[in-house]
Amino acid sequence: MKDSILVINCGSSSLKFAILANAGQTTLVEGIADRLGSAGSSITFKYEGQKSEIPLTDGSHKNAVSQIKEWLKSHTEIESSLVGIGHRVIHGGETFSESVLIDQNVIDGIEKCAKFAPLHNPAHLKGIEVAFELFPGIPQVAVFDTAFHQTLEPEQYLYPIPMKLYREHHFRKYGFHGTSYRYISQQLAKTVPSSDEQGVLVAHLGNGASVCAINKGKSSDTSMGITPLEGLMMGTRSGSLDPGLISFIRQAEGISAQEALDILNKESGLLGISELSNDCRTLEEAMEKGDEKALLALNMFAARAAKHLASVATTLESIDHLVFTGGIGENSSYLRQVICQHLKALNINIDSTLNTEAPRGESSNITAVHSNTNVWIIPTNEELMIALDTINLIQD
């Protein structure tokens, strides 16, 4: 065991973590601290196939990281191999176009971007601060969700609003899931080396969902915007809609703009339409039992995913590959099938048998014989990308 990296993904009320070794190829331990900041918070460790849960007395991010350090003290071989800490950071704005070693300037930059991600960036900063305090002397790296999309052209990232708002406030499309898209692009290139010079569409479908066009290895368009609310219909997010609807909701419900946005972020999407769940698995079970609202929610999700895939494809010279990834993209044969049915005009077709029988957790080619585009399922691994970026930066 060598070069172990602690990967931290700090949210406003949760903290996911993993320790990866052997150039990120081996996951030694992983877990999550839940319900931080409220009663009943706990941290779960998954190690050697066993799960253990520890209650957190004060439910703070610091206590969660302290428990990780305590766990390491009782696993000295892993502790002694720890050489770096990698942090997932949601929003890097226009400041960060690649992963960076964290110093005070980087911390200041993340703080400046917090206006675009007021729930996430302050939580990331808290995680970084606590990690520096509890792991003194260990280099730390920030890996940004937005960085991969900094290659978009102005006609793609600018909003058609007064340019003054961009110049003075940097209001523009930033996109997210960039670490996942970068990983998928690299994985596809290992299987099909020529894909680095081709046009690739990727659908990262989970509770949060987006699509990305990758032209010759670089992001050329993506569906999420200045926030993750733009683009596809998601688990609880509405995705793109007429912005005037916010005003109608405010007036109809007698609520503030923020409360209307909360409805679009937390009560819409699959949950809002099905009135049952934001979980695709639950909805597919309900659909099979004849629940029409569950069926409608899933079909709306698929239609919008296809629409946005077709939209971002306009930045490509050719559509050589379509990749499904994320929890839904990797596991829902039903949604893959319906999405591709909506893309028949682009001659994107999948083999229904290969689709339904694709092994979980593995990369698969599910292309139909007569399809112009290769269609793949490739599991994503953002933690591995964060670990590799951390290793590369601390070794430079």
C-alpha cells in the first residue's frame, strides 16, 4: 500500500469521504457523515465489506473529520501511507480551470465563488479548514466541478442578457459534473483511442442530471448553467423552464422569489410529477404496477434528457459516441431505451437485449448494428479523478 489519498466531498449537511491507495485503484475505506448540523447525526464507515456507524455528539463537520482521523489512528498502516487530501469543490467560477494545490489564494478564490453556490462552497471551505487543522503538513488539493467546462466558447456560455451583467457580476453558464465528464472522456479513450479526436455525448443521469458534448476531448457545451437548476429535469429539480413561471408561482402561492426557487429545486422533477418519489428505482417499480404518474415522470425525464443531448450535439462535428453514466444512466435500462428512442432522428439506436442484460458496474457497448453512433454504459468514478489529481499535483 502506498500513496493513500483521503477524498472529501463536503456538503451543507453531509460529508462523503473515501481513502484510495495504489494510484487511486484501491478503495480502502469509504463512508458518509449524515444530518450534520442537526440532532441524530452520525458517520458510517465501510471497511473490508463491513459497515459501522458512529453517532456524532455535536454533528459538526469538524467532528466528522475528527472521527475519520480517529479511525485512522486505529488503522496505522493506512494512516502512515496518507500523502494528500483531495477536496471536491462544486463551483470554481472563472477563477479555476483546473485542479490546484490549496493555499490562501485558492481559499479566497473559492470564497469569492460562493455567491454562485451559497450552500456548497461555504461547506467545502469548512471541510478544507478542518482538514488543514486536523492533518497539518499534509498537502491538499481542490478539484472543481466547473473546471472541465471552461473550454466552452462565448456563444455557448454567455446568457443573452445585458453584457454589463456578465462584465460586472460574471453571470454566465458554468456547468457541473465536470470531474465525471473528464473521467468518462479518459475511460472512453482507453477503449477507443480515436475518441479523443471525435465527438462524444455524455449523459450523467442521477438525482442531479446533466449532459455534455465533448469535442476532441474538450467540453463544448453542457446543460447545467450558473447553478445546477438549469437543463434536464432531475430528481427534485425542475430543470429549464420559462423563467416567467417564477413570478406566476410567487403570485399564485403568495411566496417570495427564494421560496419559489426552493419549489423548483426541492419539490419538482421526478418527485413533483410522480407525487411519489425522486428515486428512479421506486418509480420504475410503481410504473410496473400500473402507476400512471410514475410512468409520466419517467417519460418526461427521458424526453428532456434526449432534447438536451440533441441540443448540445450542435457543437460537435459528428456524434461518434453516446455514453450513459451516473446512478440512473448506469442502471436504468428503461430510461436508456426511451432516451434513445427519442434520438432515432439522429440514427442513435441501441440493442434492446444488450441494454437490458448489461452487467451492473461494468462498461458495456449496447450499440445496435444499424446505429451511426456507438452507445456505451461507463460507470463514473469522481473519487478516482480527485485522487489522481491530488497525486499528480503533490508530486510536481
